[in-house]
Amino acid sequence: MSVAAKDVMSLRQKTGLGMMDCKEALIATDGDMTAAEEWIRQKRKGKMDTRTERATGEGRIGVLIDGNRAAMIEIKTETDFTAKNEDFVAMVDAISKLAIESPAGDIAVTDDMQKLVDDIRIKTGENAQYSRGQKLEGGCYGNYVHHDGKRACLLQVDGEADADTLKGICQHIVFHDPAAIGPDDVSAETLDKIRSEALAEAKDTGKNDDIAGKMVEGKVRKFLEENTLIKQKYVLDETKTVEEMLPSGVNITKFIRYTLGE
């Protein structure tokens, strides 16, 4: 059968494939546009499934906040060129909207999400994969996504804080990678290890018990100042700590920090 050139062009615009592929799909489905899209998806997806061993070292992180719920996801692909493509960016945004409807916690990929990923795989010819995601509920949120989409933070607080303050703290988290929110969130095992190493170092240098004890507590204090979020010097104003940037009565309850592929 013959197919209209306008239908071939329309299918090409929807799928990003070549004119001959679109024409073949329309002929195979008797000119049914919807059926032709599905025909292409199934045929091309089969070919793409043989390429899943290709490394996906690039991609994009997406964050969506909707009232008292929020989600962060990571989608990976092969090249930075594709990760910056407007279709890829739109796909990440669309999956974020689906992800926020998931139950709280780790977000499992759904059939609808996978279909969006498969469409990008078909359009670009690259191996694209849903990598991970988390959903939070309750509280107030801030977020920051670096301009390249490869680093991001989602911050949850108890209480009300303005968007700029929360964004600034998210930027701080992205660049300083704290190990915990505050001193109380650091495990006893971690602190015991620091104390043990510091004590051994003090003894090796011949310090008496009194001085060794002070050195140990100094090491612990320094660790907490450098590695717990609220005790760190604020990246945008190092005369203050992150704790001092928080409005009265506002507490950080959780943060999620993603670096692409880590």
C-alpha cells in the first residue's frame, strides 16, 4: 500500500526515526499511526535490548517538589550529547512526575517510566537506563540541581524556611558532601574508630594521658565540624555554620545527595 508523505513526516517527528523506517512502519500497520508507533517501539526496542552492555557514564538527575512530597531520580545514558538533548531532559521531567506518585522510599521503575526510557533509546540509538530514585513525604523541601544535571540535592526540613535559604543549603551539601546531619547522627562505631586512631597517634608521639585525652577529643570535634552538615562552615558565608543559617525552630530531617553514577 502507499502512505501519505504527511503521515510519514508526522511519524518521523514523533519518533525521531528516518523517513524510510517510518514509511515501513505505516505500511506494516495499514497506515494506522498509533499502531505504527507501537510497531516501531517493539521492533527497535528488540534491537536496543541487545545493547544494554554499553556503558552509561552520562545522564541526568531530576528533582520534583509537589507540596509536602518530593522525588529525586537519576536516568543514565551513554553520551553527554544525548543527556543534554531536549528530548532527554523532557523525558527526565516526565519520569519525575510519575515518580512522585510512587510510595515513599526507593522508587522502583514502572512500566510507564520504562516506556519513556525506551522511547529515548529508540530515538537516540543509545543505551539509556532508569538508575535510581527516592520519594519523600511530609515537611518542607528545598532542592538544587547543578547546571549540568550531574549533581543534585533534595532537602527535607521540619518547619517553614524560604526557598533561597533551602537552596543555599542544598548547594552546600552538593559541594561539601556531609556524612550526616548532626553529631547525634554519626554512629558510635565511627566515633570509636576516630578516638582509637587518635589515641594511638598520641601514644606513639609520647604524649601523657592528659594531653592524649585532649588530642582525642580535639580530633573528634574536628571530625564533627568538618563532616556533619549543621556544624560545617556554610559554603556561601564561611563566617557562619549551616546551623546558623536555619531559621529559628527549623530542623533538617533528611537530605539526599546524588552524584551521577555514584
